[in-house]
Amino acid sequence: MNAQETIRIDDIKWWITDSNAVRVPVPLCPEHHLRLQALPPRVRDRYGAYKDGYEGNAVKLECADGPHQIDIPRKYDEEKLYVINRIDAKIFKGMKVINLDDEAVPLAKDKAVSKDGSFFITTQLMESKRGLQAVIYAGEKGSTSKTQIFIEPEVKRLAFDPKDLHPTDVFLKIEAIFSDGSKQSIEQ
């Protein structure tokens, strides 16, 4: 979001300013484009007299043109935080996720589909607790079953997930040749 943009949330236009590297949301009247002022709630003091309460607890904003008031769904301080969080959520949604809680962290991924679109193959390079690992997923597009093949270069191992399709149900032969020249294969 740049300084020339406003964003509409809860039927209010918000302009985000920077004050000492802190983003401050400023509510604007959607009709008159003026800054809205928070109307502090009326509260009783300890002597029973009424006075203006804390502005951050306001649930109404006022536009000087009109004048008219706009209700907000949260207290003013909470609404300003909500606006920043909603703006950031759009940014966060598009970010790549690296899941450090799981055993494996994806490093690279690629996908290919047959010319007629009926078969797919996806390769993924992962860093796991066991070291570098390549994973190959392949199968018929639209089918719930696929084959899952694991290549672990550090231990020179070629394996597959026995709960999925056997690799020979999809491929005639799979061969891994490791850096030391050793080979492992799976074939019919």
C-alpha cells in the first residue's frame, strides 16, 4: 500500500500513515473524504458526574461535514489494530511458507503433465533430518492413487511408499545413479 491509496474496511476508508516507522490507520469518511473523529463514550466519574471517556473505547466516529456519525464494530483502538491486521493478511496470504515444525523443508519443486493432460509427475527437493532427499510423485490425473518415490543421495537409497501405488504401476523402470557410481533401480 502506498501513500496515495486508501482501503475500505467495515464501510470506512482508511489511510495508513507512517509515524516514526509505525503505521497509523486514519479513518476517512467514505462520503466526504474527511478524517473521522472518534466520539469518546460518556462515563461517570467516581463522584457521579458524566465526562468523556477514553477515545480508544469509542464505537462511533464523526464526520464534520453533515455532521453525521458512523458506527464501528469494535472499539476504536481495536478497530485500528484490526485494519492493520487485515491489510497485512493480504500480504501474508501470498507469502511462501517454510514449515520448520515438520521433518522436511521443501527447497525446490517442479511439476510436469503429459501432452494429453492425463498423467502428471511432480518432483520436490527436500532437506530433512536425514539429509537431502528428492521425492517424486507420479500418477494419473484425477485419480486418488499415485506413486511416491524417495531418493536419498547421502545414503544412496531409492525407496517408495508402500501405502501408495507401486512405482512399476506407473513406470517401466526407475534408476538412480549416485555420485560414487553406484546404482539402485525399481523395475518390473
